[in-house]
Amino acid sequence: MKYLDEFRDQDLAKPLLKELRHSVTRPLRVMEVCGTHTMAIFRNGLRSLLPDGLELISGPGCPVCVTSASHIDAILDMAERPQVRIALFGDLFRVPGSSGLSLAHASSHGAKVDIVYSPMDSLELAKKHPQELVIFLGVGFETTTPGIAATIMAAQNSGVDNFAVFSTHKVMPPPLISLLNDPELQIDGLLCPGHVSTIIGARAYQPLVEKYNLACVVAGFEPADILQALIMLARQVSQGEARVENAYTRAVSWEGNERAQQMVNKIFEPVDMEWRGLGTIPLSGLAIRESCCHFDAEKRLDIKLIPAAEPPGCRCGEILKGKERPPQCPLFGSRCTPGNPVGPCMVSSEGTCAAFYKYG
Amino acid sequence: MVCKTMNPKNSILLDHGSGGIASQELISGLFLKHLDNAVLASLEDSAVLDNHPGKLAFSTDSYVVDPIFFPGGDIGTLAVHGTINDLAMRGARPLCLSLALILEEGLDLDDLERVIVSIGTACKESGVPIVTGDTKVVPRGKADKIFINTSGIGIIAEKVNISSTMARAGDVIILSGSMADHGITIMTRRAGISLDGDLASDSASLHELVALLLDGLPPGSLHTLRDPTRGGVATSLNEIAAAARLMAEIEETAIPVHKGVRAACEIMGLDPLYLANEGKCLVIVAPEQAEETLSLMRSTSVGKESAIIGSLKTGTAGQVVLRTGIGGSRIITPLHGEPLPRIC
């Protein structure tokens, strides 16, 4: 089985679509939390095929989109410092801070900025540039954090001194609880993020079922995966049930990856974290523990986060909460485009606004 | 810091760009050795070309690719094929090329010779000579190893008129082979990612395929040609649709993509529709000639995997719609910036 072909097969998708139409017996609002789900739904043209009555709302699962302007400003401050080299994943390169400038601009003005494909690449950069402090920008949810934890452990073990991580890492369940506590947000079910769940396990959503009586289905990212998960959600709601179901069993277990969880717990600890558009959510972020403070860029460079106002007119916050859609933002497609983004929802490859703009 | 593997005596020096004896030795000892033809060997200030009937096509392009050597080609082959193809995309028979080099001080002479040998071989195989050239050397750090510009002149026969504005509603869109080979090869090499499989650039000249179509099809049935280089098939289709004031509709399952390319794109979070091709073209042809065109293209080595991927229609002018593998549809927008790999 090659997985790419089988789960994208039209002959499999057609009967699933038919079953989905059959299963949606009343208006149904489902939040698809993960940015990769947003992109997959658009890229495969699923929105054009969904039955009437099924509404998909995009949630805050795009790590770049929810990185606050104050964090971007701090990153730009670090990038300007001599002897500092910034290493990052590509998505963050064009995200603007409160001044409208991004790392792309900083790079064009001489800042040392390297796009890497793995956090371990940034360790190699540190070895290659011993006179510089290489700072890896830690952005991402639970899928990504174990890799960063492993990189910090590798730095410790190999005695690499000129390396640090600027952590804006976040964890997924707290913002969902924050959203679900908002009485204005009415949803019937959650399409739970597949790759985050490989780490935290399907059991992570059980509290949401118990507290909010919410149908939760863990989904993969191919068209057949998403359709299967939507069918399972629709069936739960039709039958008046609410439970955690796992539709991504080939990658996700009930417990998750306990070894990865232990690695993360060894290096990081939960802290309150600011989310763009959602404010500060208690214990929703990860900071590097005191025992590894030498690898904490915030401490090493004495970074102070300065509160930054959201760009005027930008509706990223409401879009991230699932309360509005991109076309409802007055800036969408006019002042805010992928080439000239105002907010991160437009620049990130997983951003809701970018998805709407690209895929229609 | 001197690189331990570099041999200072085998490197480009600033003197090589001075115009003096060192420059002359580089030209006669290296360039003429591999690019020799009567026009170039005269070493005059300009190449004079005999009078050729028809319209003149003139194109220029610069090549700054990094890494300079990669599976399937190098910066030299790109520089030859790329400008030949730009001429061919207007239906021109390429006549000759110019070659301008900007060399970084310290460039290994063996690397330079390897590039020049590639250029010589590509020119010979294409039948298009370099007839004039220039070399400059800049201090270390002011250029990245080697930058190349090639300009080319071609002749378009009197009645041939190929451009985006000639495309008509109902025209069929054919892609001459597998998509994104070059772009993903470069991106994986640049990232230092080693993957099993045979990723390789598709760098190739297309002028002979174009000549075959011009000879084999009824006059006026070949409307538009475009080689989808930077920005990929997606961007080229958007440009054509906008210029022709038509809508393009393409079928995802009809677009040929090699398995290894598709897998590498999945790993890096890149969309093959937006990655560069350096030996492929989009051919837009009157519908009644579509099958004949496809057959002619498939009879060539560069076009053996040609496939009909869609058509042009009246509709929202400039819009490109993709019908997805599961029967949905989505809009394909042009590339806005450099393709960037995703976090998770």
C-alpha cells in the first residue's frame, strides 16, 4: 500500500461522499482544528463536494498564524543583533510583525537568516559558525516539539554551546477549551488534528467530550481520511452521541507516543502563552525548563516581549476563533494578499485566509 | 579562511577579468577549446550574422542557480537550453547565442571547465553555437561562484504567429511530459536531503520538437507555446489565461508527475504545480489537431510522456480551475513568492 494513491482514489471517495450525504441528517457545524486539514480540504476540492447543511469552520491549529505580533517583533529584534543567526522553518519567513516588516525584509537588509528543513540542521549551522549564536525559532504544536526537544538534547550531549531555541511552542487542548467556553461559538463536532494526535494520543480529547458533550474524531489528511472522519462525526451527532473516535488508526493510538511526550516533558514546561487573536491562554505554551536555560534564547539574550497591537482592520482573531470567514474581513484580497499580507493567516501556507485566497 | 580542498593555483583570479593576458589565456585555453566555431574564434567585438529571411526573435536570460551541479544538468546546460527554449516558444528557429560570465574570484578552474564543457556539449547537441561572449571577475563574496547570461537570436518563418493572445476558446492544453522534475531536484539538493529514487533535472532543448509541430501541423493550428520554468505550470497557465482572456480548466489526474517527484514534494510540503520545469512546454492547439499534436510530440525523446491536461474555455478571464482527483474543483492562483517548505 502506498497510502498516497489509495486514500486519494476517486473510486473510494465517491461512495464516501454518498454516505456522507446520507449521514448528514440535520445542519451540522464541524470545526476542523488543524491548518493542514484546512489546506487538505481546499487542495482536494472537498469544499465544492460537501453536502448542504455541513459547515466546516477553521480553527486555530495553524502555529504560524497564532504566533503573536509581539513574538515576531522579538524575533526581528534578535535577527538584528550582530553575531546572531536565525534558523527557522520556511512558513515564518514572511510573517509580518507590528511594523509590517518580516524576516524576509530583515534578511534583505543583511540579517543572517537560514531556512531549515529540520531543527537538527540548525545544530549543524551552529557547528559551522562557531562565532555566532544560532537561534532556532521554535514554532509549532505537539507534532513538532519532540524534534526540538531532541535537538536541545543533542546540543547538550555534543557540547554545542552557541545554540539556543526561542520557544513559542504551543499545545492544542487549552485553546480548544478556551474556544468552547465561548457561548457564541456553536459547534457540534471536532475534526481533531491527525499529526498532533500521533504524539498526544486520541485520549487527549476525552475531557472535551465529557465537559462539552462534543463529538470528536481524529482524522488523517487524505481525502478518504477526511470524508471517513466527517461520516463518523455526522453519525455521532445524528444518534445524539458524543465520544472520541479514531479514524486515523494507521498513525494514531489511544495513548500517543509516550516516549516523545517524556522527551518534551524533560526539556519543556507548560506556561501561559499569548495566541494571536485569542489572547493569553493559561498553560497553553511551552517554555524551556530552568535546567536547560542555557539553550533558552529568551533568557540568553534577555528578550522582553513588548505587547503589540493587532493591525487595524485585520480580522485574523475572529477568523482563528471560527467566528468569521476570510471574505468577511474588509482587508481580504484587497489590502491583504499573499504578496502583501497584513496578518499571518494570509502568509502561512496553512493559513485560513491563504487557503481561501489560493483555492477559492 | 582558505578552504583546505581549494588549490589556489587552480582558481579564478581577479586578473582573469582584467582584459589582459590572463583573460586572453582563459579565452583561448578554456572557452575556445570547448565552444569553438568560426564566428566565435574570430574574437571580434560583435558577431555578424548573414541576412536571414523572416522575423527576428531575441531573448535573454540569466542563470544564478545554486547548486551549480545537480543530477540531470548544471548551470551551463540550463543557460543553453533555457534561452533556446525561450526562442522556440515563439516558434523561432534558434540561430545563435551569446554567453556572458560573471565569475567569483576563487572559483575552481576545474569547476569552470566542467561548466564550459557542458555548455559546449549542449550547443553541439542542439545545433546552436555561442558566437560572442564576455567574462568578468568580481572579488570573492560579490558573486556566488558563477553567474551566466545567455541571449539568443532566432528566426520566425513569415506566416508563423505563436503567442498567448492567439489562444482560443476550445483549444486543448498539452504538457510535453512529467512536471516539477527540475524544481524538486534543486530544492532537495539545496536542502541537503538525500532521497532514494532518481530525481533529476529535465533540462533539455525543445526547439526540435517545436519545429516538428510547425512542419507537421496545418498552418495556424498551433496557437501558444510556453515553457513553465520558475513559477511552474500553475503560473504559466495563469499568464496564458490572462493574456488570452479565457479560463483554463485542467484535470489533476491527467498531469504526468513521476512517483519520486510526487513523494519528494509531499515530504517537503511543496506543490508540484508551482515548481520549475526546464525541458517541458505547454502546447496550446486547435482541438481538431489535438490528437495529431500529441502523436507528434510523443514521437520525440523530450516529449514521449506528453499528455493532454485540459482546455481553454470562455468563462472568468484569467482564471485557472483544477478538477481534483476526487472530482472536486479548486482555483489555481499564480505563485506569489519563493515556494517555502511547511512546518508540520
